[in-house]
Amino acid sequence: MNLEVREVVGHLADGVEYTFWTFGGTVPGSFIRIREGDVVEFHLNNHPSSKLPHNIDLHGVTGPGGGAASTFTAPGHSSQFTFQALNPGLFVYHCATAPVPMHIGNGMYGMILVEPKDGLPKVDKEYYVMQGEFYTTGKYGEEGMQSFDMAKAIDERPPYIVFNGAVGSLVGDKALGAKVGETVRIYFGVGGPNMTSSFHVIGEIFDKVYPEAGLSLANHNLQTTLVPAGGACVVEFKVDVPGTFVLVDHSLTRAFNKGALGMLKVTGAANRVIYSGKEIDAIYLGAQADAGSDSAKREAELKAKIAAEIKSNPAIAGLTKEMQIEKGKQVYMGLCFACHQPDGNGLPNIFPPLAKSDFLLADRDRAVRIVLKGLVGPLTVNGKKFDSAMPPQEAALTDQQVADVLTYIFNTWGNSGEAFTTDQVKAIRNQTH
């Protein structure tokens, strides 16, 4: 078996890049599948472009360091050792070079499945999902190249907790898939380095769960299973009805605010006896819904247009504003939609409309201040009185995100106005009264 270590720049979230340290070029690393009793000659190759030495600790290996003691490998070098797979199960592997949390926190983890001698029962679909956290210097969603923040890692304060290495890695066009009547098996693990996971699929019940990934004993009919850092589980379930089933860490701030959310899209005939309702809608899923995914695609298209336009024409203000609108839509769908609704009309007598709002459109600085500092108390919008609370978003949003979401709001649902700038937002953020 050959596994190559590569340090690669990749996508962590929309507009966010990160230098991942990987096994096989991806996070999680390549899925390794062997049988109980197999003798494996293992080669760890560290690509010449790497900046650091790495090794590997495979939890399925019986021996010093799980192989780490034999695989310390400098850039441009290769290490080899041999092991026999004594115990069946699903095991995590990770880099164990000091500082270990930093190597794991940069994406150096994956899983090795040691099937029982007679194999596993056949299922229709198998998927490989791992959760891990990223400790970036910037806040969640802060654009540009991000680097690892050791202080946040020590304090266990990750801006990102994600499935398969990135926000949105399992949504939209990248969602998992199945057909009604099929049995799905998910090999789920937690790379860490620190956080456990409360793994749950919204709208499904696990027919079988192999807790902590021991394959000799299954629990049945479970809703949520706890997976420790550096641990794994195997879940199986039959999909009985069509729709979008959402994979989450049920520590739900992680799912809806840090990225630990994926989707399983099931196609086929409905069974109205089992379930008669409608499919999950955009209000529930926020930025991960189809509208948010489509907006992210549109943003990428606009970035490409801007890059091309810069080369031939410096007058790019129109494209810049359009891209801000698309980025702002993603912020809105992730944070604002539940109160103000996707159509901007709010909730009657509770939350005021943003569409054609005389109160909002009258004072741009006040609009920025409300987003940053919040607003409590009565106000009149379009002749109607409201008395509710807008929580401050100063800690949650960057200056760019505030500018983007206000540009979106001020140019949607019949509103029109100039784009907001980060300088405008920063000036109001820095006000002390």
C-alpha cells in the first residue's frame, strides 16, 4: 500500500483558502480497506514539495505508535513498514508528528477499514464521511488565505467544524445520493483533533449502529450516536421515502454556524403512509439550501468575470456590486431569513419587512449600526408598528460580510441603492456610542 503526503492549498469555505496537510491530497485522507488477517506492506511517501516531515499513526495497527515510530518521513523521502491486521473494525489514522494537534488540525486524518474475514453484509450504497475542526486566524467566513491558529487550538475554539474538509462539501451538487428502498452504510469518523461528534441524520433512524466502530456488535433503531475524537462508527439505514435528509453534528451550532452539515438526497416514489409532508425548505437549511448553493455558484462565475475584466477594462464596479449581492445573499440565507423571510417581507406584527422598507432605506449608516449593534424597542415601518428585537451581529460577521448582506438587502425585493463598503462598516463598528 502506498500513501502520499501532500501539502496543498484548497477551499475551506466560500472565498476562504487554506493550506491543507493531507494523506493522498484530500481531507479526509484516502480510505483504506483491507481484511482481518491481511499482511500489509505500507509505504508512506512525503512529496518533495512538502515543507515539513510527517508520519502516520493507524489505529488499526498493533505496534509502537500504530506505525508512527516507523514512518517519520522527510520531504522527498519514503518510509516502509509491515503490519498484520489483527482486529476487525473501522479505525482512524492520523499524523503523529509533533506538534500532533497542529498536524491533525491541518487535515491529516483518514480511516482504515479492517473488514472481518468473511466481509461485511452487502448494502446498496457506502459513503465515507469524517468530521474535523479548523482553527483559522480569521473568523468563520473571513475571506482570503487563512492559517492555523495554535492559541485557538489550545483553547479548543475552532471557527470551523466541517464534514470532509470544507463547508458545503456534502451539499448541493456534492450531496450524497440514494434511491428509495436502498440501504445506505456510512463510515463516519472524527479526525479531531479535539471535538467529539453527536452524529445524526435528520429524518432517518439508524437501523444499525456499530458504536465506536467495533464490527462484532450492532445496536438497533438509534437516533444519534456519539463519536469521540480519534474514533469512528458505522451506521446503516434503509431509505423509505424520497427527499433531502440532512447529516449534522447535533451540537447544532456546529452544523448551522460552523459547517458540520451535509445532505443525502433520495429519489424515488413517495410513500404517503410513511410520510405525507413536503420536503425540507430553504428557511430550515439557510445558506446550505439550494438557493444558497446556487448563489455560491453565481459568485464563483462573477469572480471569474471580474478576473477577466480586470485584464482588459478597469471599470469593474458593476460586476463587483453584483458579486457583493450574491455573497450577501449567502449571508442572509444563513443568518437573517428566519425572521425577515426569504422574500424580505418579515412576519406580520412581529418582524418588520426589509422589502421597500421606508425605515431601512432612509438611513444607510443606521442600517449598518443596527446590523452591528442590534436594535430593541418599538419602531414604525411603512406605517405599521413593530416591537421586537434585532440581536447584534458584531461578533458574528466580518466587515465584508456586513457590507455584502446590506448590499444584497438594499438591492433586492424592489429596493435599490449603492453598494456598501467595508470602510463604511468599519467606521461604525469603531464607534463607542
